[in-house]
Amino acid sequence: MPFSIDSYLGVHAAALKLREQRTELLARNLANADTPGYKARDLDFGAALAAQTSAAAQPGTLKATQPGHIGVQADEPLAVGSTEAFLKYRTPLAPSLDGNTVDAQLEQAAFADNAVRYQATLSFLSTKFRSLMTAITGQ
């Protein structure tokens, strides 16, 4: 019976990558909190993870990585790892006069929440790898 590390890890490897991308977005928002006209963005994590897991669940289907690939329709999504379609602009609670939509407290809370979830995913993956190593070495 063949063993697939992807099936053993489940969605957690994809979730870790998405959490990393969301961390970068939230950090970018915080860094530009005083930039006039900056529009805060966030990743729709649930939808992005669902899209990646549904695309990964269809083995044998070809994935287009560029819009010019043969047989790709204009409305088809690009690569499995692409999250551009899941980036959303954040609606400010209190818009500023300079057009900046970053709410520093909201961004810090989202960043802290994402960091805790990232650490939980890392801990879960660490446990999975530790149990796999125990099974391999027999110790």
C-alpha cells in the first residue's frame, strides 16, 4: 500500500502556507498604518483553504500556472497555490480623511490571532512528524 505524506498531513501543510501569507499581509497593513491612501487587505482564509483542498483532492487534473496555457479558459483559476482571488480589501470602521483604511487595533488583533493559529498548526505538524519518526525508527 503506497504511503502519501500529503494524505498523512492533511490540510495542515496548506494551512501553514496560507497562514504565512496572511501574516505577511497583516504585517504590511500595520507597516502602512500612516501611509495616506493605503488600502488594508486581508486573506479570506476559509475560502482559500477550501479551494486548495478541493483542488488537491482532484489528482490527475492539470493545473494552469499561466493564463496563456493551452486549453485554459479566461474564467478558470490559475495555480493551486495562487491566493490572489482570495485577497479582499478591509472595510474601515472609521474612515480617515487621508484615505487610509488601516485600523491599527483591528490589524494587531488579527495578527495576534493569526500568530496563535500559525503556532497551533506548527505544533500539530510537529506532533505528526514525531509520531511518523517513532513509527519508522520503532522507538
